[in-house]
Amino acid sequence: MSRQQSRLSRRSFLSGITSMGVLCGVPKIASGLPVGKRMLAFVGTDTVPVDGAANGKGIYLFEMDAVTGELKLLRLAAETASPSWLCLHPSRKYIYAVNELSDYHGKSGSVSAFAIESDTAQLRHLNTVSSRGADPTHMSIDATGKFAFVANYSGGSIAVFGIQQDGSLSEAKAVYRDEGSMGPTTAKDAPTGSFAISGHDAPHAHMIQADPQNQFVLQTDLGQDRIYVYRLDSGTGQQTPAPTPFASVPAGDGPRHFAFHPNGRWMYSIQEEASTLIFFHYDPQDGALTPAQTISALPPGFAGTNFCSEIMVSRDGRFLYAVNRLHNSIATFVIDGTGHLAHVDDTPTQGDYPNHMVMAPGGRFLYVCNQRSDQITSFRVNERTGRLAFTGAYQPLGTPMCMAFLEGTTL
């Protein structure tokens, strides 16, 4: 089943309310900035319709002004099919993209590798291989830079790839498929009146990433309401179930993405359908997750439908940010000395259906990819309070899905 089919209920809802009118650092030359202050960002876009229109053509390259936060479009860096998620190699010499498809050489998606030319930041295509599952939605690289992990949403699987000396990807070294019962279509902790119903028809792997110690790999399955934990063999990339192989979230809530605190012992998960955040204590010795708090990602009193998308912890570990779609907001939380969250603010994204957010190097600006309104918006970060203020700048771009900064390099 394709991702388009598996998310039919959510898309039907969105299409219906739209018809009713309810939805309505590498651098090029930045003026007046020294070379060391210039930064570049890559943005992946949808080229094939998945959740709405597809107005992009591939991966775009932007220059960021480190003083104002303004983005300047430099060029289309690579034409590639629906690069909805991007990740950089630890060396910053290579960038990888999932191609969110279900028809690559059969019923699969693909993943593509690119070299970043050091003098121009031009992307040079290295290779494309099957993701070994339909509609890959997330990809990450382990700390050694030897292995890439991919989550296939409609395929309900994860795959491990070797990274060769030239940065290209091997064919999949291992594929693991999620098995087990599905959660209910209605989220246990959803807001009153919510119709946020999507992927509980089958297993749906949504995110995969190694822990900060590079000892375990964690993976969410939205359809099963589980967060899987695997022990990582750093020599081969193979994964074996941890002593406690998964943690369950409340029925139907749909875990989507997660983020670790800098201390490596606190982990936060965002639930797409329930619009909640769960704080887990994480044991780096055996990979065990113990839930300690569940809190809404929405303002008090909210009722109706919302889908959460992204979660991020600030580099200093003092704040957490969560993105809401339909409510179209960024929720700001303070992280106290015990890891618990306190809601402090909600900031409109100034766009529609935010899919991703990222903090720029230095932590002064936060950017949001507004998928349905075809723009990127920027926000100034108050370093003392964590609160966000819209800069007033809109950067137009067709169906932006994911943004990755290239730091530590100069032209």
C-alpha cells in the first residue's frame, strides 16, 4: 500500500475542509559579512504529490545572512525526486536525501547521495539506491559516518546502508520490518473534537536515529504506537533488539519524531495524531525508555483537529520546540532541571501546514518549512527566554519539506 493510500483518511479530511474554505554553514557572498559568518542551507521539496500539491523541483541552495537571518535563493542545487528529508554526513562533504516514492524499480522508494563541492557548494550526484520500502520519510547517519539508516513509511520497514569512501551509498546491508498489532484509528489523548486520523492501518516507520552515544538505534512506528530500540554493531551496522525492544505510547497517539537532550539521558517524542509530547528517561546502558511526563503540544483549551510534525531541543538544553499543523504554530517549552516540560508560548508559523523546523548555527534564528503555503518563515530566538519573534521575512519556495544548514565551511 502506498503512503498516499495509507494516509487517505487524513488527506480526505484536509481536502474536504480546504474546499469549505477552512484551511484557507557554507556560504556564498553575503553582503557586508566576513567570510566566516557566511552560511548556506539546503532545502528539500516535494516534486510528487503526497500530502497536497508538489511544487518543488528538488534540492535548493540558500544563503543566510547571519545578522538579519534573511535567506537568499542561490539556485536549484540538484534535481531529484521528492527529497522530503535531508541529512548531512559528519564530514560535511556529503548530503543525502530520501526520495519519497513508491514506484522506484517496483514498489520501493529510493535514497540519493550527493557530494558537496568545497569551492562552490554545488551538489554532484553520486548514486541512488532502493530504500527497500515504499515512501521513505527519514534518514540519519551514525556518528562514525559509516552507516546510513532509513525509515520507510508505507513499507513499514527500516534499512541500513553502508557509506563508501567516496560518500556513495551501498545497497542495503540489512532490512528490518515492523511486526505486531496496530493501534486504533482514534488517538487516546487527542484534543476534544479531533478527527486527526491517519496511519493505523499498517506498520509505518517514521523516524530512525542513533542515540548520542552511538550504541543504540531508535525508531518510531506511527501505526503500531511504538518506539523501537536496537543495539547497534558499530563494525557492521547490524541491529539487534535491545533488552526492552520497544516502548509503547498511548493507543492511537502515533509517535512521529523524537529528540534527545544534550545530556543523552532525556528523550522527547512528539505524537502526530494526539498532538502530545512525551518525556522519557533514557538509559544509555541498555536503551530502556521510561515515560515520565505527557503534555499537550497545543495551547490550553484547544479543541478540534491538529497534526504535529516536528520536535527540537535547543543546543543548550533549556528549551524544546514543537510544530503543529492546522493550528500552524510553534509551541515553546522550558525544560526544568529534572527534564520536565512547562509550556510558555505559542507562535504562529505565518504559513500553512508546517512540516519541518531547524535552528540556524549560533541559535539566533529558527526557520519553518510551510509545506502548503509554499514558503519558509524565519523567527528570532530570545536566548534568555526561548521565545520566538517573527522576523517579518517570507522566503517563497514550492512545497518546502526539510532544511539543513551546512556549517563550519567557507568558500
